[in-house]
Amino acid sequence: MEQQHVDVLVVGAGISGISAAHHVLRDNPDSSLLVLERRARVGGTWDLFRYPGIRSDSDMPTFGFGFRPWRDARILADGARIRQYVEDAAADAGIVERIRFGRRAISADFSRDTGRWSVEVEDEGTGERESYSAGYIVGATGYYDYDQPYRPEFPGEADYRGALVHPQQWPEDLDHSGKHVVVIGSGATAITLLPAMADTAASVTMLQRSPTYVLALPEVDPLTAVLQKLRAPAGLTYKAVRARNIALQRGSYAFCRRFPRLARRTLLGLVRAQAGKGVDMRHFSPAYNPWDQRLCVVPGGDLFKVLKSGKASVATDHIDTFTADGIRLKSGEELRADIVVAATGLNVRLMGGMDVTVDGVPVDVRNRVLYKAVMLEGVPNMSLVIGYTNASWTLKADLAADWTARLLAHMRRHGHDIATPVASDGDRSEFSVMGEALTSGYITRADAVMPRQGTRAPWRLWNNYYRDRALLRDAPMDDAPLRFEKAGAREAARAA
């Protein structure tokens, strides 16, 4: 099997992959770069999910790339617009022609003797195997399992005669017009589906075991609208709104964590104002503190509008059993359902399930820490792009991509072939990089997959854009835990 070599191999052509490719080519224009993508189009998550109403759950000025202004004044955007935005960014940067679509990365092994990764890839269209070598790999697949969502088995579901679907595997021919729909879940997907389906369905009920904090945002950003009306340059408008929103994100998160009782009263007060006096606050009063789980945002209060109109409803209860025609709850209430949507969450998987070895030794990701939240300890020449859980994903993805690009330029200038972060046992805590602060279901399940949280810098993850910017963008590359060497140096030392 003939092996093709590139300087940089990016795995994934979603937001993280396109950001990584853009930054690497910007700082290393002479480097050869290739992107592997399992799907047939650019977009990643935004090409995978096709359920009604899919949209961002972060504001677009911070969810968009730092290098490409988002020009729409709407705060949240639908999935189709986001996918097109990512594809346009890739096309304008000359990245699309560097993408190999329909390719699944199966395994990667790093050799310290050659200073290269050997990567085995499957062409999923033909089933044929391909071989690549690369000086550096960027894992930009996110951490969702694209093949298998999280879908618990419900009691009695074999007796149910209707359609039971998961948002990640939404059937293209599913017609909910005139149907009774029950959406199981209370997260961002469920809160999006309710108003999206309410106008044409006979009824839509969101069935939740426990409530989620919900925050209504304006559909259109007032500052963006004013600056656009004044015909301010698009780049200036984007930077101004982006900087404001980063500060608001960070400030609101810090406020919620420091003053949880006051934050709770504030958020529930906003719900009462949006939903009206008739709202049953039992459906919107979580048992946990704000930001123990991610907040859900609704543009223009669309969720509350359909609830007030009577087109949709919320039930807070536990499932007793599925019946032939719907769901019976523990309270005895029965929900009629022609369609049940199990918005029950996602499974977590790093690198799309690719097996990673170093000199033939398997890498146990779960028992390693991340250097500057980008590189795995003991794993040379590999970056993992993992975005924020408490802010817009892309803010962190851009920082990780920028740091990786600067690292590659630094290695080239100084003649280094290999960069390896080296940690000590005292740098590693018992917590997952995702599991110490948030308690969402997928965060908890991620403990079995994700690296450990560090105990101190540069191994500790702060999930704080300002601290991460100083750590990744402003700090020098020469850092004691990051060791540089020439390929084959250890073999030469042994021989000597």
C-alpha cells in the first residue's frame, strides 16, 4: 500500500477542523496539509444533525470564527446557515481542495525514530484502505460519537406502535404534521424541537424528569443592528460585538458560580416575565444551581410563546411505561404520542474512535492530562481541539488552532522534529477535564473517555477565555513540560 506523506494531517472538517487548517496554513504557508472527513460535506455536527429547528445554542459572534465575521444580526443561527458559513470559510481559505471526504481514520502510530505518524484510513465509499504519514496530527472531531447517540431503553417500548426517533438519526421522511408528539428531554435539543414542531403538529409535549434553566435572548442583537444601520465596517462591528459577548459570557458565568442563589432568583424571575402569570414554575425550577449544567437559550422567547398559545406543553414526571399509543407516567397520566423523540443526549468518543499508539504502545487517554488543554501528555506531535462547555465552543477551538500553528512554526524555525508534553504523577487529578464543574448527563458519561483534569498550570483547564488567551496566545513556546527533540535522537543515544 503506497503511503502519502503530508506535514500536517487534520482529522475532521467541522468548525474545529476548518479553524485548525486555516491557522496552520496562515502561519505555515509552505507546509503540506490534508484534511480527512468521514462525511460527504464540510460542516461536521452541522451536517450531521437534521432535526427540525436545529440551531446554535451560543451567540453567533462568539460561535463564529475569530478570523471570519458573522454578518447576520440574529443572535442564534439555524444549522443550515452555520454549515454554509463553515463551508464558505473553508472555500475562501483554499481548504476544500485539501479535504478527502468519506475517509475514516482507523489508527495512528507515532515513531520517534522517524518523527512521523503512520495513519491507516478507510474509504467508506469503497471499503478500501489508504495509508498516510504525517509530521503532525490535529484531532478536530470534537467529542461526540457520530455513530451511536445516547438512547436508553424505555420500559415497554416494544409495545409502542408509533415512531420512536433520536434527533441525531432524524429520518428525512418523518412527517409530524397533524401528529401528537412527545419529546423526551429538557436540554437544548428538546427546547429547540418544541417551537419548531408546534405550528404543524396536533400537539407537542416536552416530557422531562427534571427542569433546565432557560434564558430568553432577543432574536436580533441590538448593537449589531445599530452598527449595521450606521454602516460601520463589518469587521469592526464583529469585533466590537464579539468582545462584548465574550465579556458577558464570562461575567454571567462567574456571577452564577459565585452567587448561585441570587442567580437562580434572577433566572427564574426572567422566566416568569417571559412565560406569563399562568406558568407553572415547577417546570422551570431546577434542583441544581445555575451552571451546574449548561444553560439553554431561546431566541425571542419562542419556547414561552408556544406554551402560552397552547400549541405545546411541558410535563415534569418519570416514565412508568410505554403503551401502544403513547407513554404512561408515574403519576398515572397518559400522554398520547404518534411520534416520540428521544432527545436523551449524546455519547462521547475522542478522535472519532481512532486507535492511537506511540512506538506501538497504546495510548490510554483517560489516564493522561492535557498540556495547555491542547496536547496529551506523552503523545508527541498531536493536538486535540476541544472547545468550551461553559461558553462558545469556537472560542477555545480558535485558541487551540492558533497555538498549534505557532508551535509548528516554532519547531520549523528551530529545527525540531518532535514536541512532547511531559507530566508528573502529581500533575494529574481524579477528575475528567469535563466532569469537575458540570453535571450534565453526557459530561458524566465522558468520565470514562476523557483525559484527567490537571492539578496546576499548564495542565489545569480553567475554561476561562481570558486565562486561556494568555496561556495559548501570549505565552512563549519554550516551556519546561514541552520537550523538543530530533527524530531518531533516542535511537542514536542508545547506539552510542
